[in-house]
Amino acid sequence: MDNENQHKHFKLTMPRTFQQKTKRQQLGNVIVSYVIGLLCLCVQTSFAAERWKIVVLPDKNNNTPNELTAVADFHRTISQGLTNALTNADFDVLNLDYLGLPNCILEDCSNLTDQTIQLAANRSGREVNLALLYRLNTFKQRQSAVQKWYFSLSGRLLDLQSGAQQDAFSVESRLNPPAKNCIADCLNLWLNQNLALLAQDLGAVLSEKLQALPRRFHYQLNLSNFNSADLLQIDKNLKTFDGYVADTLLSDPKPTNQDLATVPNRTYQYVSELSASELSSELENLNNLGVLSLKLEYDNKQRLFHLRAAQESASWATISQFITDLLDDPEPEISQPTTEVTAPTTTETPEIQTDAEKEIQKDRQMWQQALGINSKDSYQQYLTIWPQGQHFIQAKAAIKRFDDDENAWQQALSQTTSRAFQHYLRLQPTGKYTNQAKQQLALIREQQKLVQKQRENKALADDYYHQQQNYPEALYYYEQAAKLGDISSQYLLAKMYDDGKGIEQNKHQAAIWYTQAAKHGHSQAQVALGYMYSKGNGVNQDYSQAAHWYLKAATQGHIDAQHNLAYLYSLGQGVAKDYQQAAFWYEKSAIQGDADAQNSLGKLYERGLGVSKNLIKAKSLYKQAAAQGNQIAQLNLQMLNN
């Protein structure tokens, strides 16, 4: 205690030149210590590479026919195949048994969530970064004579720390059935081999995606002897560092001193894409920017950062510097009476310090208000009042975070893809639009599932229709895809009803499905629907509706629609009679090679209807149509030549 008083007394009485020299030496020692510390960190963290640790489990019950449910152990085969594929690609795959989760081979694991998996991992003491949820879809095509099997396996990656999800990755295969005399073990072997190959294929696809993902680094952060305001500031900065993924508060004891509100030791589990040396640089910047005054230590074995308030060791640093200064300057002016020097300081400095403290207190109060509101406007208001305040750097950084969050969200909205929304969640895991991004991802995934079902049913229908000429089965699968909104299937289903293939001819039902496809812009459906309205097939005859649908298809370049629309204009059916419009659309169709349109346009040129009379042009058009075997054009050409 005496040494400390003597030290304070000496500093008040020593000359100004001696004080400046002391500050320069202190700054030099701090810089040297930081440089040495960073070099040590670089050496320590060279072996700090983090591997992905993954748990594999199904997310839903498999969809399999009754013939197979009692034969093979589907999930064991798939899990082993995925584990082997990912392990060979240098990823750690953890067994569910260690996590105390249900046996997904025997039980329904569809209700497992990422939070459930993470909690199980924490209880078991095993670290898990990602969860791979896969879904198996297997069914036999409906035609028993063919017995072709369809297998698909899809995977979905969950980041258990941030909650972000990767796109579903899938592989599929169609297999011929096993031999007829293949039963029991033979059938089991046939199925397991195919499932294992599918799992390996999916594992290869996933491993490529995982290689492209940034690695995660897990650290423990201990904060010692900071007051509540500093802890709040550190907590906010931890979330704004580049590469931040997630953090968990492990312990937060009550302050030991109610007056100072000092917390003895707060502990975080911190997940980042930064290596230890990179993270230490971010923490050091808190010192460099004047945000906080702290000291930093790192234990590479335990992956532990220890942050201490600098005031904790201030007395030791001051005594050490005092000894250094004393040795460097053997003749400091310490013989002057202390009362003569200290007296002015005790009468003049308190007033200046009091005014400064008042300004600091106002600044701090305003900053605490801005933190409490935590909006871009609150930080801008702080900068307006305190443009050079103690926290102007943090305020500008906070405003930049809000701007970056808004820009990232607008960019995601402009792309409206799962990749864009996932990118937003990686950049802004705690951003303003996190929930909206997750909702958009869920909608996109539902749409992707719908599209996948459409494709599966249409592929089966096409196979039955074109390859096997099994029209009832084709009709069944076209109807399934059409109900799910597949436009092409809606048209093909309507055509089967129209032609009476696979079912009794039904013009009314054909018109219903033609209408569905036509409303979505299917040009062939629009032409077919226009024809039905012009003839009154399956619908009430309505030339105006016929012209309406012909026009929609004609503007898309459909050759038949262009001819039929021109025909309606030439007769004035459903539209006002207009030979100019008839000539316009006949010419569009004639250019594409329609013989009827060439003949009709030639007749307009011969008579001068809607165009200037031109026998040479008419003769040329008749020749083009006659060359394609159009008998009316041949007769018109003969009459024109005579």
C-alpha cells in the first residue's frame, strides 16, 4: 500500500518531459507485446482446422410397396452407404447411438428437428455441425407385366448452429426387377445393392457441396471482470465480426460488486468461420479502435480465448513502467517539495475533470439509449448529437450493419432463389429478415417437391404412352401430374380425352383440361380450345371465344392458329370482317410453310382484297402451295395461267 501511494505521489511531482517519455515507452511495450502475441497465435492455430461433423438420419417414412417392407433394412443400408461416401470424402459422420436418439431403422424419425439433434449432441458431449436428413422414395410402376422399379434418394443439410438449410440434393434410378425365382435373401441382396449405390451417388453429390462450404471453428470465450456496459458492448461486437455463425452463453454469474456491476467470469461457446489468429485480430481491434480496453490470451489446446479488463493489471503495469523510467533517468526532479506542486493540482483539476465527466456521462447515456432502441435511426440520432463521441465508431459500424442487412435482403428478393435466401442467412444469421428468409426457403422447397412429383408422374405417363402404348396407365399418371399443375400433362390429358385414348371419348372433359393448359399459355392447348369453340365440340359454339384463343396462340407463332384466325377475319366470324387482318395472319402462316395459308393469301392477292392486287404474287403463292400437294392451289394456278 505504501509503494502504491509513493508511486502516485511521485507521478504528480515529476516533470512533464519525464511523463511524455513514460507514455512513449508504454506505447512501445504495448505494440511489442501485441506483435509477439499475434505471432504466437499464428503458430498455435496452424493446426486448428475444423472438420465437418455430421449426423445422418431419415426425415420421413419411406414410401415403398408392400412387397418390400418386410424384406430389407432400408435405413441401415442407406445410412451405411452415406457414411462410407462422406467418410471417404474426409467428413466425420457420427452414429445416432452416441446421441441417444431413436433408432430410425425401427422407429419413425420424421419428427426429429435440428434443435432436438443439437440438444442430444450437447447431452452426449459430442459436437455436431450439420445434420443430413434424407428421404427414400421407392415404388413399382403400375403395369404388372413390366414391373420396373423407381428409386430416388434426396438429402437436405441443416446447419445446427445457425439454422440455415441447404438445397435438397437427389439422385434417382430405374431398375429392372430381380429374377422371378429371386426370393428372400436374393431379393434382399438385390435391393440392398441398389440402395447402397444410390446412397454412394448421393454422398458424392453432397461431399462436393460440403467441400464448397466454409469450415466452422468452435471456441470458448471467457470474459473476466468487465462491467455490465462493457459486456453488452462485447456481446454485440461478437455478433458483428466477419465469419460469425452462432454463440451460446454458457455461464453468466451475478456481479460481485453491485456498485461497479462487475461480472467475475462470463463464458461463451462461439462458432465462427474465422481461424483463431483471424478471430484474435478482430478482438484486438476492439483495443485499436478504442472501443474497449482489454487484454487477450489464447490457449490452443483448449481452443480458449481469455479476455480480461485491462484495469485488472493496470497497477502492475504502472509499477513496472515506473521502475523502467527510474533506471533510464537517474536524476528526476523528485527533491522538490510535494506540497508546492500538488496544491495547484488539487484545486484546479477537479473542476476540469468534473466537467469532462459530465460530458462523458451524457455521451454514455445517449449511447445506452441508442443501444436499447437498436435501430438505424437511433444510431444516426446519436451521431447527430455526438458526431465525435466516444462511441461514434460503433455507431457507424451499427448503421453499416443495418445497411448491409437491407442490401443483402433486397438482393435475395431480386433473385428469389433458395441459394439467394441461404446466402442471406449465412451473411445475416441474426438479421432483420431472418424469419422471412426461412419462410421463403420453406415455400421454395415445397414448390420443388411439387415440381419433382410432377416430373415423376409425367415421366411415367410418357413411358406408358410412347414406349408401351399402355394408354390407361398413361392416362392415370397424366392426370396425377395435371392435378399437381403440370401444364404439359394438362394438355396431353385433354388430348387423350379428345381422342378417346385410354378412356371413352369425352369432349367436355377435354375442353376442361385444354382450358387449364391454355390459361397457362400452352399454345397447342389454345389452338385446340379455339377449334372446339369454333365447332361447338364439348362447349357451346362461340366464334368470339375461338378468335380469342386463336389470337393468343397466333401471337406465340403457332402456324395453325395464325391460319385459323385469318380465316375468321376473312369471314367475319367472332370478329369484324377485315381482309387486311386476314392477309396479315395468312402471311404469317404462309411464311412458315402452311399450304392452305399460301393458297388463301394467293386468292387475296388475285382479287385485291386487303392487299393491292398482284397476279404475279398470287401465282407465286399458288405455286408454293401446289408444290406441297394442295389441290385447290393447283386448280387456282391452272385457272390463273389460262
